[in-house]
Amino acid sequence: MRVPPSADAEAIARAAAARCHAHKVTSKVRRFTRAVLCMHNFERRAHGLRRLRASRTLHRAALRHARDMVRKHYFDHVSFGGRTVIDRVARAGYGGRRYSAGENLFYGMPPRPTPARVVAAWMASAVHRHELLNPAWRDLGVGTIMRPPFGGRGGITVVAVFGARGARR
């Protein structure tokens, strides 16, 4: 059973979305991506966790996977070629010999959701919430494609890739 958030929690979430410019629908990929990163850090701070640093390498891995899903019309953590997030992060050049990585996926059909709604959907899912609030993560890359993975226009595909260097796989 899902308990609706309190009025205070909703007010705080609205304030965070406004601060991150995450409450508006936008077709600007960079603006959307920055707002998703900002909302991740808001949620982590609210739970006493350190901020995630934006990583170009993880962004590259996330964007490649989002693009692949849109081009090949699938939605999965494992690509058609059998690559996992660990494979994609290694291919992008993150970490060297010791690192760990995790991933959250999202797609929305028209009307396109706001960045705040993307992060709220992840927070509403126990598995995605656990990934987002994992204290081991240090870095984040967000890849956004302004199309859904199953064709059409007006939707969105978002991949968040989390990483920590120096950790065991």
C-alpha cells in the first residue's frame, strides 16, 4: 500500500523542483539533464548523503545506451549485444581497474514529463530509489534522448549511470 506524501514533503519537493528548474517541461536536452542531476543531489542531501559529481565519462556511457535503446526500439539494462552497465562504463573509459557502477532507466510517452517527475518516479520505486540513494556512489552521468524507445515523438528516454572509482565490481 502506498501512503501519499505529507503536505510538507510535497512543498519541499516543489521547492526543490523550482530551485533545480525541474518543474517545467523542456525540449532542451542540456537543461533537462542538468535538472535531473540537480534533483538527484537534492534527494541525496535530503537523506544525508553526499552530492554526486557530474561525470563526462558516465554521461557518455548513459547517452550511448539511451541512443541505442531509441535506435533499436528496446528498453532494458542489457543491450541487444549483451552489454551491461559495467561493460558500457568500461568502454567509455571510467575508472581503470577498480570501479563500480549502477544504472536507472526511464522512458515517458507524450506528454513529455518534467525532470522532477522522472526523479520522483525513480524515488517511488524501491529498486530505483535504492540505486539513487546508494551511499557508495560518487559520480553521475545522465543521458537524455528526446524520443521514447518504442518510436514516436514527444516522449523521452533517460539513463542515469552511477559510479565510484576504486571500488570492487
